[in-house]
Amino acid sequence: MMTHSAVAFLETHVIPYLHIFVRVSGIFMLTPIFSIQETPITVKGWLSAGLALVLYPVISPFLAVGEAFDSILLLRLADDFLIGLLIGLFILVYYTALLMAGEFYSLQIGFGIINVIDPLSETSIPILGQLKSLFALVVFTIMDGHHMVIEAIVYSFRVLPELALASSKPLTMGLLTAIHEMFVIAFQIGAPVMGTMFLIELVMGIMSKVAPQMNVMVVGFQIKIVAGMFLIILILPTVMVMSQNLFLRAFMMVHGVLAHL
């Protein structure tokens, strides 16, 4: 039998800490950098536990005190894990826009058949998609995206201690908006290369009619690679600014959805 002081300590400190730990673990499941598959699950668990311990003094004022360790607590912990997954999902959706733009590059330039393994998703993606994936991680780190994730954790406890059934409509609208913006941003980033490749193919098609003896297939493939790589390097500063705005938009969307849940 636990003593009264042990029960009081459990209800006052351990249970609120579990809420933080579970929500942080949910975020680590999907958020870029934290969700890298090569990181052992044990390391992720200790990192989640350490971060929850650091955030406990900041978040504990927003948590209820005196919860009993029963089935209702397990449901609330499931809510915390789901909220963490949702935060990570919104950030992942916007991160995928850069990955999709890289796939557009690969398909248009002719690198679509050259695939590599993405360390985040452990799936095979075109080589320029992998380049954009690593580029997005660098931008995410440079702009202190990991600090913004921590701020989102604190904000989520301040405005949304637990998920309610009435939260489905703003959550659905937020996800639909995020997915729509993902496709729009991916097309905006990929449009310069896609448009240039279309013009090159158009010129190659005209040349094949004017000079049928020229091997347009071989020449056009080389021209597309050189022009495509040159254009990617040329627009890299602009893509970096767009990537920073992309992640800022992701965290704005997270804050907006959490405020309306």
C-alpha cells in the first residue's frame, strides 16, 4: 500500500509529467529531424523524457493537479499523444512540399529513374528529392525550427490541455488547408525548372522537325541536365527564403489550429 505522501507526489508531479512526456513523444513521431528512422527508439525515448523534464516547470501551471491513476487518465494520455501527432503532422505536411518540389525537378530533368533512400521516411525517392529533403532539414535547423517545436509544445498545453470531440471541424479544415498549401507551394518552387524544361523540350521538338538527322534524344537529355542543374543553383537563395517562410507558415498553422480546437 502506498502512503499518503507517495500518492500525493504521484498526483502532483508524476502524472502531470506523464502528460508532457506523452505529448512530446507524439511530436517526435512525425516532426522532421526528431523522426529520423536511424535514431534508435531508446534515444528518442530518453530525449523525450529529458525534454519533458526541462519543460515541466514551464508547463505544470497549465495542468490539472490531483488526477487519479485510472482508466480516465489513460484516455487523457492518449489525447496527449494524438495532439502531439497532430502537431508533427502539420509540420511534416509543409516539409513534404519541398520533397515534392525535388521530385518535380528529378522527373523534368530526367533523374526520375535514379532513386535513393530517404532517411526520414525510409522510402525510395528521386535523387533531387533527397537533395531537397536534406536542404529542408538544414533550413529547419538554421531557422531554429527545433526551438519552434518546443514553443509549440508549451503553447499546446496553454490553449489545449486535452482534445475534445467538438475539435473535429477546425482540425479537418486545418488539415485540408495545409494539404492544399503543400501542393501550391511545391508547384511554386518547382515551376521555374518545370517551365524551363518545357521550353527546352519545345525547342528540341522544333529542331527534330527542322533537322531530322540530329539525334535530339541524346542531345536534349544532356541539355536538360546542364540547364536544370544551373537553374537549381541559380534559384537556390530564393528557395531558401521560401523554405523559411514555409516552416513559419507551418508553425502559424499549428498555433491557429490549436487555438480553435
